[in-house]
Amino acid sequence: MTDTTGTWLTQEAYDRLQAEYDHLVNVGRVEIAKEIDDRRQEGDLKENGGYHAAREEQAKQEARIEQLRHILRSATVGEASTDAGIQSGTVVVAEVMGREMKFLVGSREVAGGTDIDVFSAQSPLGAALMGKHPGDETTYTAPNGNEIPVKVISAEPFGG
């Protein structure tokens, strides 16, 4: 899996995001529309904090729906492999600037309820590691312009 344009997801993560999307579209939209209507009935909209809060919540919900739609549409679902080196879906242990770090190269959506740090495959660190194997050394450019040395210690498919 070397495609870095979409989002790699486990089947569990895909199902979880699909369920969230379905709930927001089928239940959440109805609930927020009712909330807005109830607040509208309270009177003057200029001074109605509840109405404005409900509209703000609606905007956040619609943004999340669009985000989920994009993720689900572009998702690659399956098991990660390290045969071709580090890819989206790989848990990496690396020495970064002399400090050992463990993180997932992939999507926060995949990490779900875990506490593992996540770097996307498009991030400077993630991009520098794509295709690398344990023992490989590389660098990436930090936002401040410094070159950061990285040595891959281990890489294994994300298991959830």
C-alpha cells in the first residue's frame, strides 16, 4: 500500500466512521434542525444565544459530515503490510534527534481509542519514512528549517 493520497483505514475504523457518518446524516441533522426551530420560536434572533449556539453546532456538524464523506470516499480499507517498508498503517519505533519515539504513520481516525501518537504519511516525518525499513536512516525538514535525523528501529503493521 504505497498510495498516500487517500486514507488507509482498518475495517473496524471504516465501520466506525461510516456509523458516525450515518448517525450525523440521519439523526444528527434532524435533531439540530429541531433545536434551531425550537430556539427560533423563542423570539428575537439578534439576542437569542441559544439560537446562535444551535446554528454554530449545525455548522460544526456539517463540517464533520463533509470530513467523514471525504475520508470514506478516499479510504483504502485493509490490513497494513510492511513488505514494501513503512506505509500508512505502520507502527514505527524510531530514534528522532536521539530520542526514541513510537507512533503510527497514518490517520488519527485509525488510531481511534488508542493513545498512540499519529503522523500522517503527508507530514514531513511520515513522508521521510515512507518505504524505509528497520535500520534505515533518513532526515526530514522541520518547520523551522532544521534537518532532523531519524533512524528506524522497528516497523510493524498497526493492529488496533
